[in-house]
Amino acid sequence: MNAAISVVGIGADGWDGLPESSRRVLRAAEVLIGAPRQLGLLSADECPGERIAWPSPLRPAVRGLLAAHEGRAVAVLASGDPSFYGIARTLAETTGADRLRVHPHPSSVSYACARLGWPLEAVETVSLVARPLAALSAALHPGRRLLVLGEGPGTPAEVAALLRRTGWGGTRIRVLEQLGGPAERLLDATAADWPHERTDALHVLALDCVRDPGALRLGAAAGLPDEAYEHDGQLTKRYVRAATLAALAPAPGELLWDVGGGSGSIGIEWMRTHRDCRAVAVERSPERAARITRNADALGVPALRVVTGPAPASLDGLPTPDAIFIGGGLTAPGLLDACWDALPAGGRLVANTVTLESEALLADRYRRHGGELIRLAVSAAVPVGGFTGWRQAMPVTQWSVTKEEEA
């Protein structure tokens, strides 16, 4: 049986802040692995084990490095709680969770909430470590309190610039540096007048979100304003989009294929429902594909994958979806069959159309596979001379179905 690997959390207060149980592990370790900063917090007298700094990139080196020291008592150092955006996840995925013995320390988030008087359970945490800055945008809502884990000394200034650019300049930013250590410091200003180009690399940002007057309001539910999207007319409109997302029924961790992506609105709002939702947008037009990427960044889901090419050919090799939306190209030969065949049992398929030709295809599939076939009609009040009347948009026919097990 492989020996256990100890993972020891350590804070900015170093050795003095460690409980005796963690100290015993580090004293007994034959091999100490960690970042140079973490290793520098331990004295050679207390912890005489061999010291190894993680190489860069870290993840590809983990398996080989641990295998090279198999049979020895190994302790891996981590900042704060190793299981909170820390090295414990990488180790568990690489070696198996059963090999780990994790000794947590208070996380930077716990320290930050203690300093600010914020209830930890009511605060959302966003990590920008090795993640795009745009990922922060999806978490911005009026009155929300956010804790942001920074990538480096320039992160607070980059966050402040993003907030100013996207209509959140009134947001209060507090940067808590070196939490728990002797050099702990607090910086405090709004995004609009943030004065610090660089801060200490070891920090947490606390945001009190304030939306600027006149900035577009983006809610947490499906059906964002059409004005939130850059588009050329190829956009599933707001009310139809909300009904479509309801039929797709996203759940955490699920993957959507958005076929005929257009402006990317369905895939984007699928991903905004939960941080673990994933989506692939397939769009044949390079211009529209680039537009989808810009919309995804602007609306806080930069992890949306965009595949440029025609369907069904571009569907080959994509990971198995939990749900598929077809928003365009229904009459392309083989598209409906390819999507149906790719869908696993229990998966959902939703297709929208405004043409009679595509409607006939959906009616045929409804007869063969069941599900629900509906027509969505939306009318808006518009001026008619000195009065007001209704103007109806083109009705949308929608087929939604859950694939059942084969008999």
C-alpha cells in the first residue's frame, strides 16, 4: 500500500500559527514540498527534512515528483486551507484522496470575514488564480459581498479597472494583505478612485458591490436584456430565451451544446446559472464565433468554448452533452439525427425555429419521440399614431424532449 501524503496548511504567521499536530507532521517529514515562500517559513532546526520547491508548471510535475520519493514521509505545504482552492484538490485528482492526510489552517477567506465582520456563509468567493479576470463579472450584483482571491500584486488594480469599465465604479474595494501575519495591512477605496497599481502578492479583495446609475441591470435568472449582447440580429430574444433555458433545465456540472450559436446567448446564460455549468457553442461563421467569445467575456463566462465550423461535421469529437440546443440550421442534412444520436439517455434536446420548413421537421420528431411541441408568441406595446397598439414578433415553434432509455 502506498504511504500517506501529509498536506499541511500554513498561514502568513508561519510556525507560530501552527497547531502542535501540524508541527509534529512537519518535524517528522523526510521530504518537504512547497512554494519557496512557504518553505521559507520553516526553520531548518525544527524541520530538517529535504526541501523541494514546486516546479512550474506545477500540475504536470506532481505525479513524477511524488513517485520519486515513494516510501519516504512526505509533507506538502499549502497556504491556509489546502482544500479551499488549494493543492489538496490537485493531489487528490493525481494520487487519490485516500492517500492524503490534510491538516487545514484557517483560510484567507476565514481571516477576511473575521476582520470585516462578514458572515462566511453569506459571502461568495471568486478565485482569479489562473483564471480570466472576466470571470468576476458574473458574480456582480447590487448589494452583494464578494471575496476575490488575487493572482498577484496587480490584481486589485485590474479588478478596479474592470469594475469602472462595466458600470460598478462605486464598488468599495478593500484589500487585506498578509492576513494573520505581522505585516497584515488593509487598503480601502472605491473602484472609481483606486490609487494602488500594485499591492502585496499575498492578499484577498473584499468587494461591496454598487452598480453605477444608468448601468444595465443583469439579473441572476435567464432572460438577460437583449441590450446585454453584441449581435447582428442573430439572437434568441429575451422572453423566448427565458423559456428556452427553462426547457433545457441546467444543473450544476452539466454540459450544453449550443448548436448554431449566433450571439451565444443560450450557452452564456446556461453557464451563468451555476459556476460549474459548461457549454460549447458551435457556429459556422467566424465573425459570429468571435462575437460569441466577446459576449461570453463581457457577461462573466469566459470559459465558454467556441467551435467554429458547420454542424453536424463540427460536432465530431465533442464531449458527451447533457443537453443540446439547436437554434439554427435545423434543415442541414443529418443535423437532427447527429444531435439525437449524441444525446445520452436522460439528456434533453430543445430546438427553436421560425420557418415552416423547420417546423415540419420538428413536428415529425415530435410524432416519433414525443416530448412537448409549443408555439411562443410575444407582442410588445408600440406607438400607433397618438395611441398604443400591439406589435407581434415572429412566433417561435419549440420542440423539447428528454431522451429515454432504449427499450
